[in-house]
Amino acid sequence: MISIAAAQRENPLRRLRQRHPNKIVFAIALGVYWGLSHVMLQGEGPVRVRVDLAPLLQSPLVLQAHVGGALLAFAIGCVLLAGVKGRAMHRTLGYVWVAAMAITAISSFFLQSINPGGFSLIHALSAWTMIVLPMGLAAARRKNISKHRKEMTGLFVGGLVVAGLFSFLPGRLMWHLFFAV
């Protein structure tokens, strides 16, 4: 008879979740994005990706800073989630990631085109980002790695992946930059 502890050790999915929790979250986020983009475009034919930066270059500077900060934070976040933690490179990239997230969150308060004259739910996410960023940094400095991992992964998924999914909806600027025909 096999014990429960031995059965849990033998479960390969459990070992994967324990060793690479961030990679699983990232893979799920990419899968959700791919699925949503294909469901929403089912009647429009195949998606053709082409990059046209003209709408972004003609937009206000605050929007350019917001998009630049978000793209930089997303790229660095992917590297941080996939790479080795705790090394000097992780710390250096982490500080740049925090700065890019702060620029993205702060600049979002000046973007009110979805709800003219007011704030939307996405602004609440930006406010939450500005609260959790210092908490995640403090957790890392106190060597509370599990809290640091939880807060920073949550910011990556909620503040970048989920918000990014909404920015790529048809009719939004990012949609026109990449998918408009």
C-alpha cells in the first residue's frame, strides 16, 4: 500500500507546480489570451498581425509613456518569472520592473478616454498597484520571499496580463497598432 505522502511526491504535476509556479501562471495567461482573441474574432476571419506605430506616435506623450512602461514591464516580468531568483540580475531587473510598473500605473491616472471626466475600474487596479509595489519590495528586503513572490506575481498577472488583455480588445489603440487592417 502506498502512503499519501509518497503519492503526492510521485505526482509530476505537483512537482511542476512546486518548482515552477510562475511559469504555470504565465502559460495559463497566454492560453487565456489566445483563446479570447480567437473567440472574439471568430466571424472576422484569420487574424493578421501587422504593426503600425503611427497611431501611437500621434497620441499624447502620457499615453506613449504608459504603453512604453507597460511593454517594458511585461518583457522584464517574463524574464524575471522564467529566470533564476535571488541573484544580482534578478534584483537589478526587479528594480527596473518596479519603476516601469510605477510609470505605467501613474500615467494611467491621466488617461480617462474610456470614461471621460471620471475614473474607471482599471484606475482602481492602478491604485492597487501603487500600494502593492512597495509592499512587495519591503517583503523582499525582509527576506519574506513567499510574500514577495505572491505580491509581485499577482501584480504581473493582474496589472499587466489582465489589463493587457483588455487593452487588446477590438476598437482600442493596441488593437489598431497590431491587428487593424
